[in-house]
Amino acid sequence: FRDEHILFPEILATIEPEIMEQMLKDALALGFPYFTPDITPNFSAQPTTQIEWINLGTGSLSWEQVRLIFNHLPVDITYVDENDEVKYFSAPRKRVFPRTHAIIGRKVVNCHPPDSVYIVEKILESFKKGEKDQATFWIHFKGEFVLIQYFAVRDELGKYRGVVEVTQEITEIRALEGEKRLLDW
């Protein structure tokens, strides 16, 4: 009763329709715990009309090319800035840990389970002090073997500018043996 007569009407009256639409997209991407809604998601990216080139020092790419490259790497990438706020995550076909746009701008400690927050804080503190530049973990997760790496991001002067989290499902990589030198497909 409270949800239908108080909560939902108040939400609809106070939250902008664009935000509600984005929340629906995020929810559809993650899934619902108790039911499957009868909605077909439409997640097509909006094409850019203006090509702007980014000089990366070793070559130049368009914004679209950068987006495509990050989303086609076989890893999940998340960037957290020097203020500990999540600023970016890649969107490969299959993410190990699902993300929604709701994490953008959030403090990274608020994006982790409570029992691992102290580890995140320790990594950030160590990176900021310049004591460490990398932290690596591996876990069994949902029947897969997952490698999780954190890399301190520093500018040319060595100033801490954030952290990149790179997560990869490596079950097949871990099983590799010998060599493969020829294309066999």
C-alpha cells in the first residue's frame, strides 16, 4: 500500500523523466530480483555528429574510436579520479561485475560491499602516498576465475590522478599450455 499510494506517486512527482528513464535502463541491464518485466530494452548508442580528435601522444583517435576500443577489450575497466569518485567504466559485452550509470560521480567506497571497504581505502591511501602503484587479487566468482587489478594513475610529474580497476575473467587463459603459433579457425 505504501509503495503504490505514497512512494511511487512521490517518486514520479519529484524525479525528472530523463532520470527515471536512465534508472529503468540501468535496472533492465542488471535485472530484477523477483520478476521479469515485460519491457524490451533499447540500448543503442546515440551517434555523434561531430568528430573530434584526441591526440594521445602516440597517435590520434576520434572519441568514437576510443569508446569502441575500450568496449572491445576483454577486460572491465573502471576509472576513479584523485577525489575517489567514479568517473568512467567500460561497457564490454560481458562484464564480470555489472555497473550502471548510477555509479558515476559516486565515492568508490560506496560501490563496494561493506566487508571490503577497508581494503579499498587501504589501496587508495597507499597509492596517494606513493607507497604502491599496483594491487592484484584473484577470486573464484560464479564458477569463473577472476583477476582484479588496481593501478595508480600518475601524471608526468608523478602526481596521483586516480586509479584504474581492471577486471578480467581468466579461466581459459589460466588453462593455456604449450604454444599456439598458427591460426586454426
